[in-house]
Amino acid sequence: MNVIIKRLIEYPKGRVLELNHVKTSLFPLNIVGLKKFASVPWHISWYRTDQSRKVFPLLIQEMADLNPDFRSYKRFFPGFNPFFKHLGFLQYYIAFHDDKIVGRAAAFVDWNYKEKFFAGKVGAVGLFEAEDSICGREILEEAVSDLKKENVDKIVGPMRFNASGEVGLLIDGFDITPMPMEPYNPPYYKDIFDKFGTKENDWFSFIVDGSTPGSYMNRINSFKVNGESLENSFREENIFFRNPELMNFQKEIDIIKSVYNETWDSVEHPQFEKFNDEEFKYIASTIKTVAIEDLIFIIEERTNGKIKVLGISVTLPNINEIIREIDKDIYNKFVPSNNPFSVGDLKRDFHIFGRLKGRVRDKNFNSARIFILGTVKKKIGLDVALYKRTFDGCIKLGIKYTSASQVADTNLNMINPLLRMGKSGFTWRVYRLA
């Protein structure tokens, strides 16, 4: 196959600006190129086969997530992901064969990214798609070559864009339909990466349904501390569980961000990077659209008029249920057009948003994803009680199963209870590519 690879970012080192005394990168990218890059998964043949469980993203959300150009007019359409502001290098690649799109990748170096056990400069490859092994190999070679010219000491991938987003290549679980922010790709991608790099670490999902956690939940229900049930014991210590007040959404989001950054910044969470305020605000806008109060819990310690947050659990309804329904019934042959302002393309997103709004209002979902769960205080039974609250909340809403993901292979504190509550689902792998 004769593969031609086109680079989309004219200034891959960015135009470095100083905004409020903070170094910021701007990567100009025209909207036609951005849409073409975001649309690549629709061109991969395997995703149209009977074996595939691929759920294609909302196109306008995908364009916003992948947009590195924050010039004022692009803040409104398609939107802008503030993650790109702290990159020192970014390149988007699209592969063509006979003018047909056959793959893509991104290469980037993040100023904010630091590893716990590696002090050198790290580059990363992500957003990988390939029609076959030949073009996949050529795309990786181009991306890795460019990163080496940036004098990186290590290259990892695939990731989008770190463990706070989506991380790893799916290597097991291809018969499972992914939930939002769970990477999904053809099986042959593993062969491409196996021949190119070596294993860095693995990530997992765990499926919990009504039948799997019975005996474990019975043990939790019978768990006593000094003769008291867990929650009664916590109340005596002024520790309380509550749902968020979505009317005070920004305040609640600030709480979730602080706990998330503190809890996940550990050796148990490789490829992790803290969110800054602007990034979490961006993520929060999506959370607010789909949030159901009954599935979010905040643990607080209230003493002497002061409140200290001890933990959080954020479970989000599986909006992929709606996307899959609409794509199957109406848009099963949909491929985005080259026109960035195509009304036909926007109709699909509006159709999905319309149905989503009604389903969230009615709290009518079959499945959900445990997006964040953790405690900042190590106290006997606190994690267990948070698991129980989350599980009971899902059962109350009629949710038949949940996916707890992505959990790193180093995080035994989560893996062990989740294996007792459920069963293994997806396995994703991060590779060291150089």
C-alpha cells in the first residue's frame, strides 16, 4: 500500500504566548483539517463489521475535544479544549491511500506531564487509527520520529491525552460495548503496537451487575464497627454522605476537582496529570449535561462548624446507549462530510442531544460508568461504604450494570474489591514506543 501522510499542524512547537504570566501554546489549525481529523474513525472499515462494538462519538464534541486552536471565533464553534495550552509540541497526522483516508495519529509533548519514577522528558502518541497494519506502522514511525527530534527521553502511548482522559490500547474485551471515555479499537491494532513497542502498564474495567456482587454486598451490610453498622458508626464520628446540589454546580465541581487531583496523584495512577481549573471546568460542562444527582456522592466530615471533604463517587449514565440506538435506527451509514458546517452532520448530534435530555430527566438508563471513586482519608470501611452507596444508587434507578474503569494494574486497592463485586471487562495497554 502506498501511504501518504499529511501533517496538519503548521507550527508543531506552537506559538508560545504569555497569558496572565502563564506560558501558553497556540496551535493554529483550520476547521476543515480539524473536522477531517476528528472524522477518521468513521473511515476505518473494521468498525462497520459485525464483530465491532464501536460507538462513534458526538461529532461536535469530538471536534471541540481535539481542537488546539483557542482563537476567539473558535471558542464558540466548535469549542476548544484547554489541555492544549500546556503542550510544547503537537502534531496531527492523517494517512491517505489513493485519496482515501486510512488512518491518523497525534504526537505531543506536555509541559505539565511528570512521571513518578522517570525524571526525563516524555512524549506521547495518541488518537491512533489505521485501516491496516502497513499504514499503522508508517503512521507510528512518523509520529515517533518527530518526537525523537524534540529530544524526548521516553515515548509512551496510545493515550488521549493522559490518564485523566482515555488511556491505552484495547487488547481484550472486543465483544463488550464501550461506555463513554472507554477506548475501543480493532484487534489488529495490538499486533501493530506489539511489533513497535513493549508493555509499559495495563488498565482494566470491571463490570458489576445485579447478580455479581451479592455475597460481597451481604458482607458489607453485615460489617460492624464497635457493634454499629458502618453508616451509623460514621455518623457518630460526624462523617456524612450526601448527594450534590446541582443548583450550586460550580461549588460542587470545585469539591470534586480537589479530591480528584489529590487522590489520583499517586503511584497507583500512572500516566496521571492533575487538572487545572480551566480544564476541569471544560470537563464539568459535559458532566453537568448528563449528571444525575442520585449517582453522585460526597463524603464530608463536619466538626466545629468546619467541613472537610473525605471522598467522592461520580457515576454517569451511559450515553452510548442513546448514540448506539440512533446510529442503528437512523445513521447506520453515516460518514461526516468535509464541510465543517454541514447541517446534515449537525442533525445527528441534535437528535442524540434531544433524546439524551429526556432520558436524563426521566433517569432512564440501563447502564452507567463509575467515572470517579476515591477517598482522601484512609479510614476502615470508608471505601466500602462508598461502593455500597454507589451500588445501591444504581439499583434504585433500575440500572442493570455498571462499568468501573479505567483502573491501573498498580491500583490493587480498587482491583481487589471490584473483582469481588464484579467481573473483568476490558483490558487496555500502554506501550513504551521508544
